[in-house]
Amino acid sequence: MTDRYCVIGNPIAHSKSPDIHAAYAAQTGQSLVYERCLAPLDGFADRVHALVAQGYKGANVTVPFKLDAAAIATRLTERARAAGAVNTLSFADGAIVGDNTDGAGLVNDLTRNAGVPVAGKRVLLLGAGGAARGVILPLLEQGPLELVIANRTRATADALVAQFGSPLLRACGFGDITEPFDIVINATSASLAGDLPPIPAETFCQETLALDMMYGKQPTVFMQFAGSHGARVRDGLGMLVEQAAEAFTVWRGVRPETPAVLEQLRASL
Ligand code: NDP
């Protein structure tokens, strides 16, 4: 029987994951089916258990169920535990293993696609929500010179610094930024509302790579602001494609090539 996977969310019609995984399967010669799965807001756990009963091999999890997925997993990987959220579930031998590939996706997009290694760099992470939390451990594992978390609600950033307990990690307020960083990652949801986090122009210089986790047809306000102050800019589409490649590798044991898939997806926006 052909192995079955899906992406679970609410809403889910907009998800690009089925297209990405279909491209990876074709490229690597893997035989699988990957569908969209809409779960009721109060019915995530039932939906997952039904998938397990139907013989599915795994599922990606998107908004708003990443915390619910961590709660129903029978085992969490280290990176999922650190993230406190799960975007990749694997079903085998009665176990539900929760993993989080968002951070690896970001790191691989920076290092492989953008050609910007994190090692030795000064990195600024804007935001302290689910997306930010998911990328902290994978970024620290790259050995940055420092990783600074700036958040509107300072206490949330302080709590993350305390949780990870790394000497490379510190928190600050948006107003405390006085000099440019090598890499600036916008993990706030401000872009969704067309807003800019209140960061000063001094955050950026010509050597800065500014990445917004959001993606769409047009550059975000953050990308426009960073670009107008000399930074090289990038959106979150590469991260999306790379987190999917990491999930595909977890499930199938084969790593797909991402550049052509990223190009294809970009053209379809
Ligand atoms: P959360 O709701 O968990 O967190 C939102 C964060 O944004 C908080 O830190 C919040 O600060 C901050 N924030 C919200 N509005 C503003 C504002 N106007 N100014 C400054 N800070 C603000 O969201 P997520 O972490 O789940 O998602 C964040 C973004 O990441 C979304 O755009 C999402 O689409 C994107 N994403 C992209 C992925 C990809 O593969 N490319 C993967 C995952 C997420 P406070 O604590 O003060 O409320």
C-alpha cells in the first residue's frame, strides 16, 4: 500500500505543503500520497488518532495546532521539546513521535540557500512567540557569536533566555538596539497585519541579511524597511521549503534537493 501523509490545520486550503512534498516524492522516486486535512478547532486529537487508525505514516501540523501536537505526542525529539511545539508527527508501532523541523528549515535556508553561515555571527531574533521559540536551539547549535531576542513584551524574551540558559543568548527591547547585526530574523507576526516591529534603522547595514519568516507575492514592510537601510533581504519561503525537506528526510530517510522546488513555488505565488 502507498504510504500516506497529510498536513493538518484550520484553515488548510491555502497550504503549499502538498505541492512541496509531491515535488520531493517525484524527485526522489518515493511512492507516497500527501493530502490536506482540515481538523475542527476542538477536534485535533481525534483527527490524529483517526489518521493513525487509517494507517497514515505521518503528518505535518500547522496553525493553530502546533501546541496540541506537542501535547498528544507519545515522544518528543529534543528540538521539539525545546520548541514546545510540533510541526512533524511520525506514526509507527503505536507511537506518535513529535518533531519540529522549523528551526532546521531556517538554518538550512540561511546557510545553503542564502549562503550565510550562522557560526560566528551576531544574530538578532525579533519576536518571542511560537516561531521564534522553535528556531532558538537550532540557531544556538550553529555557534553564533551571540543571539539576541528582542520582543515587544520584554518578559517573554527574558523567560526564553532563562529557559535555554545559554551564554550566547540575551534579551533586549526593540528600543535597546543601537548597532547593526549580521543576521536579523523577523519572527513576529507584525508582517501579517502589514506592520513593522518598532526597530531603529541602526539595526541594519550593508552586511546585514534580514529575513522575514512571512512570505507572499510582495516584500513585507519589514523587508522594505531593512532593504532601504542597506540590508540584503529574504522572505520565509525558503524556510518553508527547507522545513518540508527536513520533515521528508525524517519520514523517508532521503534528503530532497530544494532549489528547484523553491523556484517553482516562488513562480506560483
Ligand atoms: P505568535 O502569535 O506565537 O507570536 C507573535 C509574536 O509577534 C510575539 O512575539 C508578539 O509580541 C509579536 N508581535 C505581534 N505583533 C507585533 C507588532 N505589531 N510589533 C512587534 N511585535 C509584534 O506567532 P508565531 O510565532 O506563530 O508566528 C510568527 C510569524 O512567523 C508569522 O508571520 C508566521 O506566518 C511566520 N512563520 C513562518 C514559517 C515559515 O516556514 N516560513 C514557520 C512558522 C511561522 P508579544 O509577545 O509582545 O505579543
